[in-house]
Amino acid sequence: VKQIYAGSNTSVTLEQDGNNNAITGTDSGWATVDGNNSSISVKQYGTGNIVGLKMNAWGNNIDIKQRTAVSGDVSNNILNFESAGNGNTLVAKQETNTNTATVKLTQDINSVTLTQKGGTGNTSYVTVNGNWNTVSNTQNGSDNFSLINIAGDNNNATVNQTGSGHSTLLNLIGNKNNVSVTQTGTGDTYSLQQTCTNPAGCSVSVIRNK
């Protein structure tokens, strides 16, 4: 998938039903969107599927679902998403087991809602290198892992893990970042690492409800 003309207000729907499918692109394995105010909907049903999507624009809305097929299980799916623009919104969902999601934001005022639902052994990696971004990561089931790296100011991250044996690692570099972690179950672990590079000092608010 490659957007040849970087126009605006584009609507694209991609759907694959089955196993071992991929939505990527002709350039370095990424499906790229270079226009503004576009709407992208991606749905994959089955197991072993891959999505690689990169945004080089602003004001886009992206909806990605990797979910159970009508007949069959869903697992081992991979989602790679990068936003190199401002004001983009991603809503992504992966269902059941051993899925991997990698999200990278390199600009400002982006929003990510990532859900890994009803499974075990799911992993999410979110990297934020900008300001005023919002990340929400929800995992339920067992033995899931969430890693969030934030380098910037005034970012907000929320992690909700329901079940047992989950782990969360947060690395924060910047000022006035807010993090909320909720873990419900047994055997859950949580770790926060912060580095302050602001001469005026840094502030972070962390709430863990257990």
C-alpha cells in the first residue's frame, strides 16, 4: 500500500479474513499515509497477521482491529504503527493470545488507545518523543507486558491491566508527565524509571490502584 498523491480527506478501508496476511507497503515494509485529515480503517481476522502503518501527516484517524475470524482462533498477530505528524488518533485492538503491538509517536498532540483483549502473553511497546500526547493501554487476561517510553513534556499515559501476572515498565524523560497504572489481580509487577533533564526541575504524577 502506498499513497502516491499526498492529498487530504482520503478514506481507505482494508480488510483481510484468514491467516498469515500482511498489510504493509512498497517502501521499507510500511503502508504510508502522507495526506492530512484522512480516515483509515484496517481489519484482519485470523492468526499470524501483520499490519505496518506509518503516518507522515496530521489530523488523521486510524482504526485497526486484529480479531477472531468467524470460524477459527486469533493469535500471534503483529501491529507496527508510527506517527510522524501532529494531531493523529489511533484506536487499535488485538484479541486473545501472544500478540505484539509497537507504537511510536514522534510529534505532538497525538492520541493512542490500544487494547489487547482476553488473552495471555500479549506485549505492547509505546514510545513517545513529543509533547502533549495521550496514550491509553488496556490489557486483560494473564501474563501480559506493557512498556511505555516517554521523552517530552506534558504527556499522559494510562495503563490498565486486569487479570494476573502482568508487568508494566515506564521510562520517563521530561517534565510534567502524568502516569496512571491500574493492576487488578495477583502476581502483577510495576516499575517506574525517571530522568530529569529540565534545569527548572521535573514533575510526574503516578497513581497505582491495586
